[in-house]
Amino acid sequence: MGTLTYNFLVEPFSRSFKGLIIWCLLLYMIQCSSATSNKTGNNFYKWEVEYMYWSPDGIENVVMGINGQFPGPTIRARAGDIVHVQLTNKLQTEGVVIHWHGIRQKGTPWADGTASISQCVINPGETFDYRFTVDRAGTYFYHGHYGMQRSAGLYGAMIVDVAEGEKEPFHYDGEFDLLLSDWWHKSVHHQEVGLSSRPMRWINEPQALLINGRGQYGCSLAAHYGNSSFSQCNITGHEQWAPYILHVDPNRTYRIRIASTTALASLNLAIGNHKMVVVEADGNYLQPFETNDLDIYSGESYSVLLKTSQDSSQNYWISFGVRGREPQTPQALTILNYKTNSASKLPLSPPPVTPRWDDYAHSKAFSNKIKALDHKSIPKPSPTYHRRIVLLNTQNKMNGYTKWSINNVSLSLPATPYLGSIRFGLRDAFDQTKPPEDFPEHYDVMKPPVNHNTTTGNGVYMLGYYSTVDVILQNANVLKENVSEIHPWHLHGHDFWVLGYGEGKFTRSDEKKFNLKDPPYRNTAVIFPYGWTALRFVADNPGVWAFHCHIEPHLHMGMGVVFAEGVQHVAKIPKEALSCGLTGKKFMTGSHLG
């Protein structure tokens, strides 16, 4: 039996009253100065975003951190709370915004944190106040939404507990929060330039997968099993890249919250010798179902219940492996440690094997098990729709540059945020041409595009306020023959019902496959290769909202659209949100606009 070289330091408890007082005061000071608890009022956080040196995977690199932390501080609040984050940009040479992923921003669309859509970027040295209500319990996260700053490490967890007096529809004894990401040794600035070059220089696969910002590069926690080309990691426990270990008591039920902020990788979670019960997705309760493993795409979040009912004299692997792309990145590993034995004790068996990367039948079977729980917090789907928009996802060329396009339009954001230009009728701020709502009937989604050429645009889908909208996400072959990729799509400002998935080109006859009884209510949904995904939502949240592929380089290359609804009802926009472009020139009087 091998052991993981991993030592833990436990602060000795003072036996004297004086020592106890000193210890308590020290603990209090640490909590007050730490970013995770840096509150000067209820749910108030004061953050500074800056570049700093860090070792996410054992190789020192530059990351984007908050208050000296990577990942950023975890926000924890209760449903109905107001969260106030005072964000100061210390990046010196670039702007920044933060998107609160999964928070619908009802009444505060300017706090959505999307550059050129809901607000101007926060320039170096400037401070912006995000104030918003977290209206619903669930597992969420936040991340940068300007350029590719999410890839640089600008992200953190956000947990919303049920309101006082409310209860979850399931029981658990303890909780762990896992934030998943992928990591490159090449800087995001190099990546951005490569994607915008002619010919394109692809970012390639990540060097490491991170669990709570911790991974291992060039060594393996499981090298001793003999099937690894890496040496055994030599870890003391003090390293920034040391694994985040889950310490559990036997015969308990634990809630594990999992959120994926990956820039590229789709992942699969498995825990050795343990099954999981899936109970929440994207902040909405599910009909519980048991599974051996779980697929999670960028932008998604889940809660699973884990019963620690196995042999408590052993530890067990927790593994995350790549799905949907031919993996060139090793699994992310950590340990489920039964406290009855040492955390350094290695499991008897090798880590769980991730399903083959292109086993889409496995992925679809999992997705089809996800159904909404009959619960007061989850609305029933509208039985009909007022408008249907079909969005064809294609890879194209424009003047030799590689682009991703929707209905042959590659998104290029304007200088003036849409929220301001639409609210104040600044028609010169963006293209007033209506973007296409479908694609030609003769288009063959199973083959590369006959016409490789595309165009850029920044038109907006203007939705009727309180109308019910169907969106059909249609996947297709890329420029290379026999290749179609997975795309997880995220909608800002709303949740939608996932009505169903299908193969090939969507037709009206596919409507009979829709699940109108208990479709999952989510904010992120995947389209599988050569397939379609049907979504339905109600346009009931005044504002301007991004809808895009959550794979970072795909969005950077134009894979997104913009929806707007009820913008005339938006009032009291903070002037700092619109201090750039045409709104900055015309409306900079008073503290609010509108």
C-alpha cells in the first residue's frame, strides 16, 4: 500500500484562558481581513482584481486573482439577500467586468457583468459597485466576462442557501463545494492573439484540470498504479497546487456542489466505489436519480448527495476526466478521505476510468435522466410559444480568419453597451438590421458548409415583453469533414425549459418529442454533435441579455447572440455602467440614467 506524501499541520489549542483569547482574536482578525469574509455590512464585499504569481498546477505562472486569492473568494448568501460587491480594477493595462453566472438580475440588468452588453468595462484604477438580489437558492459561480479573463483565472464560487425558515427538499449532514476549471501555461493574451491570427493558432488542450484552483502538472497522485507515464507527486500539503481533499465521517450524507467554469473542457465526475444521487442543476431542484458518474459542461452546476457507506478503513479516488474532445490532459484527482484513517493513505484501486471521450450515447443517457422536481420554486413550462428562433452553429471563414457563426453571422460587440443604446434610442450605436431567425432549408448540417464565408454583425433579437420564446440550437459539421463539436449554451437573465434533444436537422415533426411535463429548468444546455436542443423561456426580465456558447475561445470567435426585452421599463441605471461610447458622451449628468 502506497501513501500520498501529504502532511497536515494542526494548530495546537491553547490550554490557558489567555491563549484562548489570543487565538480567538487572531481568528477574528484573519476572518475580517480575508476576502471570503471581507464584509463591512451584510453581504458587502470589497474586492481588488489584479494579476499575481501563483502555482495552480505546480508551475508558477501569472493568474488573475481577487484580494490575493486564486480562485476568488466564495460568496455565501441566503435567498432574498442583497449582495454588494465593490470591485476595483488593479490590472493596470486592461478593463474588467464580472458576471454572476446563474443570477437572473431581476431589476438590476446593469449588474449582469457583460462588457458591451450590460455595462462598460471597469477601467484600470476605477471602482464599480455591483448590487443585486440573489432571489433563489442554488449553486452558482462568478467569472470575468471581458476578453478571455475567465481563462486567466478570474472566477470563484457563489452559494445561495435557502431563505430563513425554508428547507431543502433533501437532507444532508455536511457539504463540499467544488469549482472546476482548466489551465494553460500559455497566457490568455497569447491565446487571444492566436485565435485572431490568420491563419488561426488554436489554443490546444489545457495542461491541467483544476479542482478549486488546484491541479498537478508533470506528476500524478496515482502514478504508483503503474499505468501512468508520470512520476508520483511529492506533496507536503502546503503547496498552492496540493489537492483539495474531502474529509468525511462514515455513514453520513454529504452534499457536493459542483460548478464548471472551464474555458474548453467538458468533464466527467466519478467517485471510486460510490454512487451519487443528483438533486440540483443550475439552481433548480431535480427529481433525484442515482448515477455512477456525471457529465458536466462549461457553465453548468450540480448538487449530488453522497452516502459514505463504504469501507471506512479505506480512502477513495475522486476523478474528473475530459469528455467531448480527444483528451490530452490527465484526469484531475483528489481523495475522499474517511476520517477513520489518514488522508495520506492511497486508495486500494486505481482512479475510476472516465468514459471514452466520444461515447455520446453515455452523455445523452445522462442528460435524458435530468427532469425537474415538482416544487413551488420551479414554474411549469408554457404549453405554446409566440416566437421560434432557430440558431445554426457553424464554423466559417472571413477574409482568411476563422470564425464561429450563428445563422452565418459572427457576433462582434459594439463600443456602446446595448442596455444604454436601446434604452435611450441611440440607433447609431449598433446594427439595426434584424438578425436572421433561421437558416436555409437546403443547408446540410452533416457536411462542411458549401460556402465557407461569413460576416460579422451586432444586431439584436428584440423579444416581445412577456412573450414565450422557443430557441432551437442546431449543431452542424465544422470546416473539417466528419467533425462536429459539443457546445454548452448559457442564457443570461433567465432560466429556460430544456424541452428535448434530437439527432440531425430539426423539423416541426420533432415537436412531438418535446417534454412538456417535467423538463429541467436551467440556464445552460448542451447541443451534441450533429444534433439539436430545444429550449423555451419567457421574456419577462427587462434588459439586454447575452446568449452564447460557454466555451471561452468559441465566444471570443463570435459564437453568440443578444436578446433584448422590455428595456423601456429599465430605470435608475448607475451612470458608471454607461460611461463609455455614445452614452458616455450624451448622458453623463446625475447619479443615475433613466
